Amino acid sequence: MRLETDFLVVGSGMAGLWFAYRVSRHGKVLVLTKKDDSESNTNYAQGGIAAALGSDDSPQQHLEDTVKAGYGLCDPDAVKVMVKEGPRLVRELEGLDIGFSTEGDHLQLGIEGGHTRRRVAHAADTTGQAVEWGLIKAVRSAPNVTLYEHHFVIDLLTDEGGCCCGVLSFDRESGKFTEIHAKVVMLATGGLCRVYEHTTNPPIATGDGVAMAWRAGAKVADLEFIQFHPTSLFGARIDGRAFLISEAVRGEGGILRTPDGERFMPRYHPDAELAPRSVVARAIYNELRTRRLDYVLLDLSSIPPAHILKRFPMIADTCKRFGLDITREPVPVVPAAHYSVGGVRTDLWGKTSIPCLYAAGECAHTGVHGANRLASNSLLEALVFADRAAQAATTQEASLPSSKKINPFERQLRSIEDSSLLNSLISSLRQTMWRFAGIVKSMSQMEQGRAKLAELSHELEALYPEGIFSPGIRELRNMLLVGDLILRSALSRKESRGLHYVEEYPDTLPEAVHTVLSPKD
Ligand code: FAD
Ligand code: SIN
């Protein structure tokens, strides 16, 4: 089957939906998403979206905090753009009836690690869901937009000049493959932390966008910077997801303690529980390892119970389902893989190194986060750079490709049902990444990790040769590729910086450089 559109958007989280909403007055828009429309990392965001909105704040202050958290690696121009355009766009988002929490006639602003001001707009602790639903409503009622759920994008199509001109997708319901041609393609496929055994990310976060951009020839950057969130609920899984206990809980006064009651964070950083995430996650890792603990405790006893229930109703409710009353008991927590700082390299307008291919959100690398993302800056990055990509895409000269010029897919794909055989390979991959590419890394372990991923790739190819397709097989192939790119990037950085800590190279080098990999090298 073959379809045509002007703007093709892959992914229905913050970045994809905002882009679709913005370009909808300029042509036909098709949004493809591989699960239900709202299933995305965006949907689970808790803390909120950071922007200089308070009377005591300014974009300059937000810039300084972002750059400080980024350990010398933030791209200053990208940060400038984000903090400057952020407040206006968050106000516009608010205008879509998102239901942000308010105090009197202004937004209630939260605070999280590394922010020196209250600047996190939120909808209690279900900000992501509120944003996701608000945007879906806006996109569904916008002119010219069609949204197909359960459409799995397999790969990008390129023409003989190397420009992106569409995608090959698979409709899970009809079992049909479709070539979709477009003037512009926006990759907004989100994160990749499902490559790790313990992660806050939902099952969609398999790094498909990074993998397909790489196969099409795009550059990727800084994939070694994986952010581990310090506090996920110990021993609890929902859909394979570690349940997040928002950093905003520490912002409201939550204190980290060992099970015997010692407050340990002041030993690691003057900002204690509100130190940058990389510091807090490594401190917990260290306490767990040296004291042989299963978890540490997040003590909420300084926060009045009524405030806990008003500010964190979903967290309180979910913990209750796991038998824990957070208004009375401390919460057992452990770190979990949470966010990918790296991704498909883009410029300040969301353009990748492939003409007509844009990327925004977690699958993209704009350079704003440097070596450590400041909490609640990712929804903002997705919003700001999807917006700029929309401006660029609606003003660029582009035409639909002539079918003859599109590089044909070399193999015929044959679809099969996802099989349970895959599950053990997926588990091995995720355990390998957790063990060999975790919070603290070593060069020899990373080499072992790469070797193990190569073995798993061989096993996968033996079981399912290239032309055999199911979404699960494709996701595993993507995860193996992305896992290897993370390890390659990490091995090439001979220093520790921000989120990246290697035992053999504990110091930070004077010069900060990005790790850029290209399939053409
Ligand atoms: P996503 O929202 O993940 O959307 C990706 C979309 O792409 C999905 O619709 C997915 O189905 C689709 N997709 C992927 N692959 C394919 C494919 N092959 N074919 C078709 N469709 C595909 N950030 C903050 O700033 N503040 C927070 O409070 C916050 N809290 C968080 C809490 C949790 C539990 C998690 C997991 C993350 C949190 N983050 C937070 C990070 C933030 O949510 C994400 O970085 C951001 O939402 C990413 O948005 P996105 O649009 O790039 O991707
Ligand atoms: C959280 O609420 O702690 C998540 C915020 C983020 O990842 O930015």
C-alpha cells in the first residue's frame, strides 16, 4: 500500500503532537504512533515543565541553572533559545486547557534538584497525562490532521539524493505494510531506556527513532549520558515500569535516609537531596553497595499529610495499591534508568543531518542538557524545539518525491506474530545493559557488554533472519543497535562528566566535547 502526506509525524508524545498541532494549518498532517495515542513517556511525567514564570525568576537564571547542571557540555545557544522561548510556549500550552495547578490567579510552581527558583509548572503529580490528553484533543480537532494508532514505523525512506521522503510502516491491526511518502518527516519517537532492566520508562521507549535514523545515515550524539532517576519505588512494577517517586517530593521536603535513619545526602553535596540528579543517583548507588542494602528510604514526615495528598495524589494512591501509606511511612526507593540525554543530532531548528528529516523531544540531541539534564527541562525542550521545527518545516522548500527516485526496500518483509522466544533475548539485553552500562561503569565491563550484545544479535538473526518481521523483533533489533551505540559512545569518552562515570577515568577533562557518531565513519 502507498499513502502521501505533506507532514509525517512519528510519535504522539509532547514533541510529535505539538509539531502536528503547529503545522496543521500548512498542509496535510499524518501522525503515526505504535500503541494507543496517549502511550508515551510524556504520559507519565510527574514533576512538570520548567520555565521562568515566577516573579522572582528570569530566563537568565534558568539558563544559569541549566548550564551549571550540564557540567560544561551544554550548547549555550540551544539553552538560550529554550529558556527564552519557554515561558511564552508554556503559557500557550496552558491555553489549551491543560489544567495546570494554580494558586490564586497564578500557576503553582514546584521546585526540583538544581533549580534555584520555583519554576516547575505542573498538574498535581499527573502533569504528563494532563499535557498528553490536552494535546490529543487539540490535534484531533485541528484541521488536516489524521492520527493512526497501532502503526509501527519500521524505517525511514530516503531518495537517491539521500533526502528523507517518508517511512515504511506496519499496521498492527490489518497486518499490512504501507509506504508513506511525505515532504517532511518529524521523528518524535521518545526515549530508549527500555534497554535497561530497571527503568521508569513504559514499553514504547525502545529507541526506535535513534535506530532508524542511524540506519538512514544520520549522526547521533552523546548517547553515553543516560540519566538514572534516584527515586523509583523499590520492588514495584507496573507494565514492567519502575514506579517513579517524583523529585518534586524532595522539592517539598522529602529526606533520603538509610534504613537505620541516617540522612546521608549532606555528606555528598551541599544541596543534599536537591543536588543534581547524577550526584543523588550515585550517592544512593554508593550507599546501596557499601552497606549492602536493597533500598534507601525517602522520609516524608516533614510534609503535612494534607499537603502530600493534595500535591501528590497519584503517587499516594499508587503506593497505597502497593500497601504503603506515604502520609505515615517512609518510601523505599532505588535508582532506575530514566532519560536519554543523547539522540539524533539536530540544529536549533530540529534539522537532523539528513535533509527533510527533523527530530525533537527525547529522541533528539539539541545539546541543551549537556552532561546532565536539569529536572523538568525535557518537556520544555520537546515543546520549544518541536515548535521551532514546525516553523522551519513550514517555510522550507519541499516537494513530494517521485516514487521512482525512492530507494526501494531490498527485502520483502514477511510478518509473523510476536513470539515468547523473544522475551528471553529481551531480558538478556536489558540485564546486560544494567550490569555493564549502569550508574558506574568500567572500560572492561563495557567491552564485555558489547561482546554480549553481539552474541545476542547473532542469536536473534539465527532465530529470525532479516526479512522476518514482527514489531517485537524490530524493537529488539533497535534496542540491540541502540545499546551498542550507548556502549560505543561511553567507551570513547575517556573522562567522567555529569551522568557519565567511569572508574578508570574519574576526573573531568578541561575541554568539554560532544561524542558524535556517524554511520558513515
Ligand atoms: P514520548 O512522549 O515518549 O513519545 C514518543 C512517541 O513515539 C510515543 O507515542 C510512541 O508510541 C511513539 N513511537 C516510538 N517508536 C515508534 C515507532 N517505531 N513507530 C511509531 N510510533 C513510535 N520530563 C519533564 O520535563 N518533566 C517531568 O516531570 C518528567 N517526568 C517523567 C516521568 C517519567 C515516569 C518518565 C518516564 C519521564 C519523565 N520525564 C519528565 C521525561 C519526559 O517525559 C520525556 O522526555 C518526554 O515526555 C519525551 O517526549 P517525546 O515527545 O520526545 O516522546
Ligand atoms: C520527576 O518528577 O522527578 C521527573 C522529572 C523529570 O524527569 O524531569
